[in-house]
Amino acid sequence: MTRPAPLLLLLAGLLFFFALGNHELQGSTEARVAGIAMAMHLDNNWVVPQLFREPFLEKPPLSLWIDAGAIRLFGGTTWAVRLASAFAGLFSVMLLYTMLRRFGRPQTLAFSAALILATMASYWSNVRGVGEDSLLTLGVTTALLAFYQAVRPDRQGSSTGAWALFTAGMVIATLSKGVLGLAMPGIVIFAYLASTSLMDKRLQIGDWLKPALFTLLALVPLMIWLGFLFQRGGMQAVAEVLLTNSVGRFSGSFVEAGHYEPFYYYIAKLPEAFLPWNILVYLGLWHFRKSLVHNRYHLFFSVWLVAQFTLLTLASSKRTVYLMALAPAAAVLAAEYARVLLDWLKTHKPALHKHHKTVVGSVFTLAVGCYLIAAFWFAPRADVRQSFVPVISQVQTLKDEGREVVLYRPNERIAGASVFYLQAYLPILQTEAELHSYLGAKPGNVALLDHTDDLAAPVKVIKQMSINRQPYYFVEQ
């Protein structure tokens, strides 16, 4: 392998960008985030993200800024709003390769770990979707790899560049997910420093102060945005970002956020968390447990995986996508254990070992090929069940006929999709009295609903459509 970096860039680029825009928005997250980004572009309001024409302050707006900027540059296409996630995934893969080489790991191992990361099924699918989790993972990965580079025992030369990279990673993480972007790398750094302090039986204050000080520096961009947000929405808006939507989701006090699952939720997800490399990840984590005291490299990546998993397990709000930030550590452990297996094979089964390059190359080729087929063939076919386009096209048809259309108590999915595809706002009604007043005000007025069973007065359903088993009703008086 003489030129692994260009090859890795080519393969990761194919995995993340091939046929990126050949299917419509799918799922609640894509529709919601794309709609908020389109609203930011339409209103030219880069401070307060909005959904339903109301502030939507679940998290800081870094991903929305990039998505809205892509819409402005390339137009309102699904390809444009997926670019931020795809580039974040690509940068994470290339950074992992680069930093592993800095850590002194062999070229083949660094390449394998980075390609394992790129071919993890959950990582690949999230990188190719609209959302902020790919950016969060980039920020967390950058911060943690830079931190280890700065503090690793065998480091040579100045650590200034590593701390600068750490600061950049923390900026990305906190501007992507706020408090969670602070907690995800923070819990790993705390656990690693606590472990090394206990092993060394001494406390080095400098090792604790440096990440704390550079983290404070990294919070400056977030504080600037919060300052502008305070000017627009007051302390209530700031508290909604930092407390309600962060601490509240962790503790469970913010009931409206949803995604609340039992504590064993992620444990039950372990069989699918890092497919198709699961077995290598878990066997590697178990195999290296005996070397953690003497091998700080193994300790760091093991702590990365276990500490973040523990933090997410303790949180009340849980989703599989939150495990994405663990993927780089899992990829390293998988690659390291694969190397152990190959060394064993070389010693005990030399006849088999001489074919290992062919086998490994075939496995990676098969994985990449399957993902490209899925991107080109299966993702567009999912539009039949998951695309919002048929419903929004019906809205546009009615508007072209001169009829007025409104949304009645819309969910986040249809509200976001309507703004994105129409590149305009539909009026929103919240009470049944408003609905019947609107329908009776003018013949031909139409409302779009996702339920009719709780209406006290009857309405006439003129068309019913479904998106992923969720019915939508076009109604008139």
C-alpha cells in the first residue's frame, strides 16, 4: 500500500457522496432540519432557528448555518442540505487516519481503522443524512484525538498545534450540540486523566488545567451566539438551549422532547451498533483490558468507548444515532484486534496468513460495493414509503388551481418538508375553531391534517395520502 491517503480519500468520498441527492428527504430528522435550514435561508435570520414560524432552540445552529449556506449557494436540493454531514464524515475519516499515523501506528492499520469507520453501517447512513450528529462526531473526534496527541507519553515536539486542533474540535462540538457537545469529549478526558492519575499515583495539575482552559476558549463562539440570541429572545431563549433542551433531556424533566427509553436501551442495541465490525470491536475491548495499565493508547480508546456509552446510558433521552460519536474509538479497537488476529495467524497458520491481503481486500471491496449499491438502488426505492414529495406536490397542485391551503396542527415532519419543498410558508392553524372558520370562509379552502378523529365537527376528506404509515388528509368544509 504505497499511497493509502489518496485511496482512503477516494473510497470515503465515494461512500459518502455517491448518489447523495438521488432520493428525497426521508424520516423526521431530515424533514425537520431541512425545513429549518430553508426557513433560515428565506428569512435571512441566522440567529434564531425557526420551525412553525416559532423559535426552534433544541441545539446551537452550526449545522443549520452550513445547510442554509449550501441552499444559498447550490439551491434548495436534498444534495445541498446533505453536504454538511457528508463532509463532516469525510473529515472525520481522514483525521482518524492522520492522527493514528501521528501516534506511530502502522500505515496499514491506520488505513484499516479509517476504512472500518467509513464502512460502519450506522455511521455511513447518518453521514449521508441531514442532521447535526455528523458534525458533532467530527467535533468530538477532533477534540479527543488532539487531546491524546497533546498528552500522550511518547509525544515529541511542541503540543501547541494539538491544543489548537483540540480547541477547534470543541468549537465544532459545542456549536453543534451545546452542552452535549461539551459532555461527550469531557467525560472521556475526565475518565482518562482520572485513570492515569490513579495508575501513576500522582496528580499532574497541568494535565487537567490545559484541557479546561482551552475548552473555555472554545466556548467563546457559542457564547457570542448566545449573546445575539439573548438580544432576540431574552434569558428564556438562552435557558431553553442550555437547560431545557440539554439538561432537561438528560434528566428527563423535559418531557416534550421524547425519545425516552429504559436504561438498557443501548445495551439492547449493541448487536447492531457497529455493524458489520461488531465482533472485532467487542473482542478487541475484552482482549486489550489486560494491557490498559501499561498501554495508554489502548486505555484511551477503551475509555472513549466505555465512558461515552455510560454517559449516554445514564441519559433519559436515547436514540441510536447518539452512538455515532463512539464509532471512531470502536473502529480503532476493531482494527487493532484484527491486527492481533493476523499476527496469531502468521505464527500458527502461515499457509493461511499468506492470503490475508487478498481476503482483507475482498472484505473491504464487498463492503464498499454493498454500500454503493444501497445508495444508488435502495435509497431511492425507499421514497415510495418515506418521501414527502407526493403530499407536497398535492399541496402545490391545489395552490396552482387557485385554492388556499393551510396546515392544521402539523407535526414537525410535514411542517419542515412543506417549507423546504415549497420554499414558502403555509399558514398554520392551531385550534378547531380557527379550522372551521377558515374552511367556511371561502369555498374551495383546503386544510392538511394528520388526524381527523378528534375533531368535534365533521369535515369532508377530499384526498388521503400516507407517508411511512402516517396518514395525511386534505379536507374541506
